Amino acid sequence: MPREFSARLGAVESELRVLWLQAQAGDETAYRDVLGRIARLLRAYLRRRMGGWQDDVEDLVQECLLALHLQRASYDPTQPLSAWVYAISRHKLIDFWRRNRRYGALNDSIDDVDESLLAGDVTETTSHVDLARLLAVLPVAQRQAIELTKLEGLSVAEAASRIGMSEGAIRVQVHRGLKRLSQLVKVVI
């Protein structure tokens, strides 16, 4: 790391730390100033890590700032402020990825769908009928667990709370049900 960059980084850390400590002591001007500076740093930090999610950067910056505000008493003045700020923002980023992994990049935008490919009438196709027949063979618990997690797309926790089972029981029922379906399909083919 070049000395100039290292020196600049140290100066920024020192400035932020002084402002943060003043803000902790009740200086509202210092608080606004330090939050503005931290927000700029967070925008750059998050833009680099959020690739195709640039529209969500500002929302996540605001979440991070709110978390910093709520957790401000947890800052240890003997430690670098930037390490504390980035640790909190890293956790917020991880929470963001967890919230969006199920939907986000896995789905195409509705605007990108070719309307000519959409079905006009909703009728049961033979694959739906075949699937319904296969699922009907399974015990109720296995069928429900598969329908909720694999067909409706619910998480294991959501499925468990909907039918009153533990998450472990849902996982077991899905595993056993899929194994049984696999055996049934092999017999038919």
C-alpha cells in the first residue's frame, strides 16, 4: 500500500473518530457531519459489493446508518471507528442477501417476459394431472411438506409454522417424499 494512501486513510479514520466521539458527547453538528461522511463511505463500499442491485444501495445505506445510530453505545473508543462501521454494514449486507436470495436474481423482471409466451386459458395440463396423481400416493405429511416448500416456494420455517410441524420434521418429510416420488417415477418409466 503506497504511503500516501495509507496516510490519507489514517487521516480519514482520525477525522471520523474525533467527530464520532464529539457526537457521542452530544454535539449534533458533529453527529450530522460524521453520519454524512460515513454515508459516503458506505455508498462506495456497498456499490462495489452489490453488483446488479444498485437500486437498493441507498436503502441499505439508510439501514446501516439506522443500525449505527441504534448501536452507537456499543462503539469501543479504543478501536478504529471504521472497523466498527464496516462490521455493522457487513452484517446488514449479509441480511440483505439472505432476504433477497430467494427471489432477487433468480427471477426475471416481469417487464422482460414475452407476452406471446403466456398461456391464455388456465387448464390443467397432463403434467399437472400426473404430478397430482403422484402426490396423492404420498402420506399427507410428505405431500403437504412438498407442496408448501417445492411447489409454493415457502421456506422450511414458513411451511413449518403453517402446518404446525418443526422445521426438522418438514425437512425429513420433504426428503422422504421426494425419495418416494423418485421411486414411483422410476417404476413408471
